[in-house]
Amino acid sequence: MAPRLQIHYQETIRPALEKEFGFTNVFSIPKLEKISINMGVGEAMQDKKYLELAAEAMGDIAGQRPVLTIARNSIAGFKLREGVPIGCKVTLRRDKMYEFLDRLISIVLPRVRDFRGISRTAFDGKGNYSMGLAEWLVFPELNPDKFARPQGMNIAIVTTAGDNDVARRLLEMFGMPFRAPKKKTA
């Protein structure tokens, strides 16, 4: 069976976007393309177990095995050498993407301490949204005893929308908890 958010997109969001923005072609209606999760583990240069632990946690969060990222350049100031593994990443598509987004919106973001909504302006100009989480323990899949060391991650939501306003509306319809726009003072 298809994930809940995918069914919601097909039955509710797609027709609403078509009507709101006047799309005439079904293929021009924006949709989610992929979600990329990236985790940089700087401590991995001293001890490889930090990177192994981060990769295991990312696998639990995403539901698929992550790929290790390798340093491309040597940077003496950071004591970084070319070819050393320094992080991990995973790209989610189709069902896993919708399931992850559903968990992110309904479970994870409300568990963030002092959460007041996510930024409305973190779009890249082409309809893609990026956000960061400072703590990975907001994911209920992770055991706090095993993953005690705090670690952050970056999440990029890639859409087929051509501009930020259409992409923001798409994510709002999915239920992304954006902060209220700031009031302009005259």
C-alpha cells in the first residue's frame, strides 16, 4: 500500500495546486523528487567508531544504508587529508521519501526543544528546501543509550517546482510547520 502522504498528494494536494496556480499540464504540477540526508562527522578523523555509529544511526533513521562521504581536498587547518571518510549521506525516493517526510512532520519536528516552526526562507531559488537538525535523538527510532553523543544532520527536500513560492505552498500543503511570516512595520 502507498504511504499516507503520497495518497494525500495524489487525492488532495495535486488538484489543489492545479487549481490554485492554473497548471494546464499534469506533468507541470510540482511534486517531491527526493530527500537527501547528510551528516558530517568531524570526529571521524580521530576515531572511526564515530563515523560507524553515525552511519548506523542514519541507517535506522532513513531505512536504508548510507554512503560514506570522502574528503576531496586536504585542509591543513582542520587536519584533514584527502581521501579520509568524514561523513555519510542517504538519498530517499518514492515510498521511503514519503514515509520519512511523514515522520519528520508529525513526530520529529514537534519533539525538537523550543520548536517554533521552521524557516520560511531556506529555499534555494529553484524550489528546493534545506534545513538542519542539531540533534539526532529527536528521531524515535534511535536508542538514547546507544547514541548518547549529540550529532546534527542536514535535510534537503528537492521538488520539481520552479520557484520558491510554489514549493513553499506544496510543503505547506504537506503540513510543514513553517513559522508565521514577520509583520512589516511601517
